[in-house]
Amino acid sequence: MSSKSRANKPLYKLAFSPNNTFLEAIITEATESLNLEGYVVYPNASALETSFTTNNYLAGIQFDDSLKNITDYPRNFVFSLRFPSELRTATRALVWTWLTSKLFPIIDIAGPRNPDAYDGGLPVGYLREVFLPVQQALSMAYLKLAGNKETLPYVEMQRYPYPKYISDPLIEALETILSLIVVLSFIYPCTSITKVNIILVVYLHSEIFNQYALVTSLCH
């Protein structure tokens, strides 16, 4: 998605597809639990994805198009969430994305990622980007309606506990620049050795030439 995901204020609405009474009931329940302004429905997944190029919805919920004609709540509740490619809550000028192609951080440091952030910080903020709240609201809405439940257990989230670790910025810095230090340490010895070799080659060449000149003069 374009930079409008950060520049423009998002519409506090959900968009979903396809159009179906049972799916709409789930979206209605999720919208109310999230205190959103409403929802927009699209006939199929293609129309939903196209709408995100011009509308900055809070999130898109894409159900399989085969669910368009269902007459009851599906037994397997499967959906895909559509969010802008750029993170809306990023505060830096650098555009941050979801980094879904990476399994580990670009720079691996000791300890938890962003230890001072209660939700793991950026990137990637699945909580502050409302990915997890939308996912939880949809799941709870489905359980409530499909299971005919008035109340559901309260779910509280927290960061996964991290074992004890040693925080030493010096070690982390050395891990980053150690290879450069090793390379730089060989530059002066290499230049000195090269200079000595050049002098030695010139000297030997001169000696050989003198010896050749001497032999040649003796022969004549």
C-alpha cells in the first residue's frame, strides 16, 4: 500500500468479503467489541483488495469466497487479515514494514527485543498495529455466535518471559566490527612486507645485472 497508511488518518472501520449473513453477524459482533465506527462489505476477495488502494480502513478481513452461500456458521473458521504494508505507528522517518520474510532480527543482540517496550516494540508491533486485537475480536465473536455463548473467558496477553542474560554493549559492538578490526590490523604489515619485497627484487635484479656485465667484460 502507498504511504497514505501513515500520512492519512485511518477509517475506524473493518472491511470484509464475501457478503453473507453469518459472516456479517461475526463482523458486527467484532466491530462492536472493538468500538469501531462500522464496517464495509465487498462481494469477493478481489474487490476487497482493490478497495485498499483507495481506502485506508483499519483492517480487512478476507474469508474464502466459497463461504458466500453458507447457511450456517462455518465449522472451520479461517480468515486472512489485510493491513497496510507500512506500519502506521512507526515514529521514525524510515518506513518500517511487517518484515514477514525474516525469521530473525537483522542484527541479533543479546536479550529480548526492545526490552523496555511492553508489547515488543517496533518492528513489528502486532499489538499496537491492532493486528492482535482484530484477530482476538473475530475469534471471540465466532465462538460466541457459533457456540451460542453469552460470556467467554477473559484473555490477557503479555510478553513471553525471557531468561536471564548478560547485557554488555562492548561485546555486541565487537561482534559487529571485529572482522573490520582484523582486516585493518593486516594492512600495515602487508604494505611493509610488499615494500621490502620490492626493494629486495630491485636489489637482486641489480646484482644479477652487475654479475652479467662483469662476466661479459671478462669474456671480451
